[in-house]
Amino acid sequence: MERGVTVKNKLEVIGGDNGELTWLFTTKAPIRDRDGEIVGIEGFSRDAQRSQDVIAPFHEFKTCIEYLQEHLNENISIDHLAKLCCMSLSTFERKFKQHFSLTPKQYILHMKVHEACRLLPTANSIARVALETGFGGQSYFTKQFRSVVGITPKQYQLSLAAGRASNARRGTAGRAGRA
């Protein structure tokens, strides 16, 4: 606590009353007051074995997900993704949906829309964002974006701009109120 260092995912072991050992990943961080002085510590621990059990099934899709991230703006074949994971197409689609709760096509769409959401705040052209995220045309992009986000890309840009303007006004009013 004296040094104010945050500890992330430290592997620790604790002994139970029955003599069994439990391995934990522990994260701890200092709590500071308004003056920056450390006044306490917060932390959490999670069972290391259960964490590995939850993550293990996703390892078989690691190559596929990395490929998707690198080739997101391209036309991605589900059959190619299945081959990357050394699975038949039907097995790949079944296991993928089981683990991610989306079909591979739905997952790709969500990844593309997520990337579009990252690009839209600074984009001058929605059509360019559509091309950069592999949608081809702006009308198809708008239709797909709305199906995932619930609003059009332009409405998304306007809502972000309105939020920034609102935050700027609150920040100015907050500083003036403290003066």
C-alpha cells in the first residue's frame, strides 16, 4: 500500500479448512482520496482453475478470430474459417454458435459494425467507413449497421457529437460553479 502499486492477476494459493489448496488470480489496487493519498485497497480474486475451464473451449477458435481481425475488410469465407480451425463446416458452425452465441456470419457482422463504431466519430464520409469495414456500399452498410446498433450510422455520429457537446457544456458549467 505504501508504494501505491496496482497488482494484476497475481497467482496466489490459499489453504482451505479441509486441507485443499485453491489457486486464485488476484488483482489489488490502491484507493486514493481527492488529494491523491492512499486511504485503502480494493481487490478481487477468481478461481484459477475455473477461469481456465471457461477459457479452454475458445482456444480452438484462436486462429479463426485472429484471422478475422486481420482480414475484417475482406469478404470472409466461413468455409475458410472452418479449415483454419481444422473442422468440417457443419462442426465449425455448430461449435462456433455454441461458444459465441452467434453464427459465424453474425459474429463477423458484429465485428465489422464494432470497427465502424470506432471509425465513425472521426469520419468525414460514411461511404468511406462502409468501404474500410468491407461492406461495399453505403446503403447496405446502413441497413446492416441499423440491424445491429438500432440506429443509422449518421444518427450514431450525431448522437456522439451531441454527447460531446453536452459534456463540454457541463464541464464549463462545473468549472464556473467552483470558481
